[in-house]
Amino acid sequence: MAAFRLPEKTRIGHVVLGVTNLAESLAFWKDLLGFRAEVLEGEGRTLLFPQEGDEWAIALREDSKLPQDPGRTGLYHVAVRLPSRADLGRLLRHLGEAGTPLEGLSDHGVSEALYLEAPDGIGVEIYIDRPRESWTFSRGQIIMVTKPLESRRLLAEAEGDPWRGMPAGTIVGHVHLRVSNLDKAKAFYSGHLGLTVTQKGYPGALFFAAGDYHHHVGTNIWDSRNAQPAPAGTAGLRSFSLVLPTQDDVESLKLRTLQSGLTAEPLSHSAEGFLTRDTDRIAVGIEALP
């Protein structure tokens, strides 16, 4: 029997983050990076949109007393994908002018990425994809590397235009998770959810995707091997969602989830979606395209 696989058009949907201080987090996400923010009074959530009229990408909940603990399972980083290399160059120049320290600048072959840290120790990657025709594969695995990013060439792409906030077409491209055990992560994200293992060559990490993307979900045990989830009240990932093409796809996966003995909880922002959890109790929402 062929392995269960998610539809090719599956993508990352919404990411919900718990934070200790909403004002400090908005200074990063809104004032520095340029997301649009909408406070939902009475719901305890602030939604972040790339552009007015876009679907929200990230929600902030001021529900935490402690910053994220890198030795626990949970979020390694949330990755925001920009439409063009010029956009990434403009952002790089903007961050330099703002005096924002970067955690890294990397060329991954399939993508180019900036890494920085949001308040509460929340990791953020902002990246662009290289054209898919330039990606290479070997024995069914996509080739990904980690090399220094040529920042001068990237800055030259900006052509003097200022950073005006997140451009149209910005999305959350992937999430990267700290897990306790890679075999268990593979059993859940590939064996149960139906994502394909796209890269297993990085020591201590596995990458998963729907369709032919390089990865929608990354997992690693670099600091979290055999670790426990963070205690209640710790900032970090509350949930992320996978968006499937149709409601029938959602219902099919929900039935599969229940038959596997896993939970299918209500999804707070979608009455027709559901929430399940991996072996580290990381919450994964399943919903359909709007």
C-alpha cells in the first residue's frame, strides 16, 4: 500500500506565539519588520498581516511569564518568506540601519536567509527561495547546504529603494521545531500527517514537505534531545497550522487522526479545522484554504 501523502498544494497557514510583553513584541514585528497589526479585543490575540487585506500570518498572545527555553522542545524558528531577492536586500539594509543584530546570514542553496531573534528568545528566519529550476536532487533528497550569504550582492539588489514593510506576497514559508526524538518526529510528520522527508543529511535534523517544496517543517535535536516540553507560562509556539486545499482533505485527515488514536481538538480560529499534537505535545492545526 502506498504511503499516505498530503496534497501537493498544502502550505503553512497560521502561527500562534505566546509572548511575555506584547508592546515589546509589537516593537519587533510591527515597528521593525513592518507587519500590520490588529488587536482583537476580548480574545487576547493580536494578529499580524503582511499587507492590509491579506490573511493573517502570525498571532501574538500575551500569556507568558518566562522567555523561551532553548533546552526544551518547541519552536526553533518561524520562517517568513519574502517574494523577491530585492525585498530581502532592502530588509537587510533596513536592519543594518536600525542597528538590529543578526544571528546569521546563510545561503542554503535552495534559499537565502537572514536569522534574527524576536523578544522572548523566539527565533525568526526571513528568506527568499531561489528559482526551483536551480534546486538539485540526489536519490530523492533535495540538496541543501549552509554557506555564508554574499551580503554585498544582496544589498546591491535593493537598488536604493527603502524598506516599506512586509511586501505583498509575504507568507510563513515554514516552521522549524525543537523535538526530543527524530524517529518519533518522522513517525508523526511523515508517517501520520503525510509529509515527505525531503532532507535527512543534516546531523541531528530532518526536514519535511508536501509536494516538491524544500521543507514546510524542519525538526532538530541539537539542544533538545530527550527534552521535555516547556512548563506552562513559557513563551514560544502555541500552534502552527497546515492549510490543505479542500475541506474534504481536512475531514479525511481528521478521520485518519482519530483512527490512529490521536487527539483532534477544536481549532480556535476555524470551526471547520482541528488541532492535533505530535509526541512532544506541539500543536498542529489542520485547516482548509479559505
